[in-house]
Amino acid sequence: MNEILVWVIKTGFIFGGLVGTAAAMSLAERKFSAWMQYRIGPNRVGPWGLLQPIADGVKFMFKEELIPDGANKWVFQLAPLLAAMPAMMTIAVIPFAGRVELFGQDFGNLSITDLDIGALYVLAIGGLAIYGVILGGWASNSKYSLLGGLRASAQMISYELSLILTILAVIAMTGDLDLRAIVEAQNTGGVWNVLEWNIWYQPLGFMLFVVATFAETNRHPFDFAECEPELVGGFHTEYSAMRFALFFIGEYCAMTVMACLTVTLFLGGPSVPFWAAAPWFVGFAAFLVKAGFFLFLFIWVRWTLPRFRFDQLMHLGWKVFLPLSLLNLLATGVAILFRGGA
């Protein structure tokens, strides 16, 4: 089959799945919170309310879009796109499964592309999302929005350092920036491949990475950029219609990418426990189950833990997480040195 056609099919499948997951997460968020609080949740549009995301999308498309007086019109309109696009772009290097053979055709590996510097690409492109939040808050000509943007920038810079250092520890163990190589290194143990997952070698790094993903995606208990009791809606207070929806699509896409990245770095990606040579569709299903757990964790934590104060957030990031990340990287280097010496 033509290589360009194969690439188009895989790109459409993966991007469609990402946007579809983001839409489904908007429903799951309300459903799970309702169950936790003994409520019903959305139950009017379609069976069990399953068509609610479609109804929301239609509603946003037909709502009036307002631009505040004194706002920077072009930056205000561009900011939601800048916030959503980086999360959508980083999904390109996630290895969802191995070689796909379907209807007698070889579609190659189930990823849009396998970059030699995949981990660096994720960090470089993912870090651009903060510009959409900052510019959206500044261009709105609102004190609430500006404060939300400033909080988001301080928060993401603080926790991005810990995120990078934990990823660097995993890269040091594998010796490769290619995410697929990191996955393959965790699936070399035959029937005991589950023991090769990085979560067992990097338990501290795994804990730090998971918590940092909450801060990087502005999720509770780190949602200070849109803290309702203080900032109304934070950086997106003045937004409406589809530009408002783009911020939320970007947030849920970022959550999905972070869940997939956690699975890739620490849980073997599509590796199936005790089945090293599992077919691609079994590995893909295993990947989705693992990622689904972390997506559920985002919701579970939101409706379980109280929000920190902002000073506690910064204290945790700079005085706890950063030293622990450096210590974890140092311990990884020492372990690699002694293992190489042995």
C-alpha cells in the first residue's frame, strides 16, 4: 500500500482517537463526579446521556463569541489555538503498538512517526502550551484572567523541571531518546516482561512524574490558573463559544497525552504482562487500559482532594519535588555506573 496513504490513515485514526477521547472525558468527568456525589449526571441527550458531548459541541458552535473592550483582538483569538495545538501535536510520537497487519496489509508501527528524539520532541512541543494560557490571560484585559495566566506560567515552569528530570532518569537507563526504544527496553524479559517495566526501577521517579502531570495540565489540586473561588474562571474568564471550548479540548488532550506518556515511560507501553509476543491489537488494548486508569485518576483526584494554597504549591515544587528529582537522577546515575562496572 502507498506509504503516504498509510500515514494518512494512521494520522486520522490517532488524531481522531485523541479528539474523541477528549470529548468522552468531558462526559466522564461529569458522570464520575455525579456517581461519587450520589447524583445522576447528564442523562437527557441519548441513552444514559452518552450523546451529551455532541450536544455540547453543537451548542458551542452556535453561541455568540464576545471580545472584551480593550482586549488585544488578534492575540485574544489566537490564544486558544496555541493552548490546544501543542497537546495534539505531541501525540504524534507516542508508540501505541507494534507493527500492524490488517486485511493482509502492513501498516507499520502504530504511531504517526518514530523520532530518534521523541522524548525531546514531547518536552519541546508540550512546553509551548503555556504560551496560549499566558497570552489568553494577558490579551483579555481582565485582572482575573491576567492573574490566572501568571499563576499558570509560574506553576508550569516550577513543575516542568521535575518532569524533565524524571524523564531524563528514564532516558539514562535506556540510553535512547526514542520512545519506542524505551518501550522495547521494557519488554525484554520474556514471560516475566512485567518485571522489566521502569516503574520497578524508578518508583520515586514514577511518583514524581504522575504528580507533576497534574500540575502541568492545571488539574486539581493544582488548578490555580482557573481557581473559581478567587479568579472566577482564571485565564479563560472572558472566553465564550468555540474559543472557550478549545481551552477545554486542549486540557483534555493534554491529560490524554500525559496518561499515554506515563504508560510509555514507566508501564511498558503496549507491553502485555507475561506475554512478550502478544499480537498488536492485544498490546493496543493493554495500552488503552493502562492509559484509561490514569485518565480516571485525574478525575478521581479532582473530586477527592482539596486544593492547595498557592504558596504550598510553589513550596512543594521547588523545595520538595525538585530536590527529590535531582536525588533520583543522581541515584540512577550511580546505579548505572555500578551496573556497568559489574
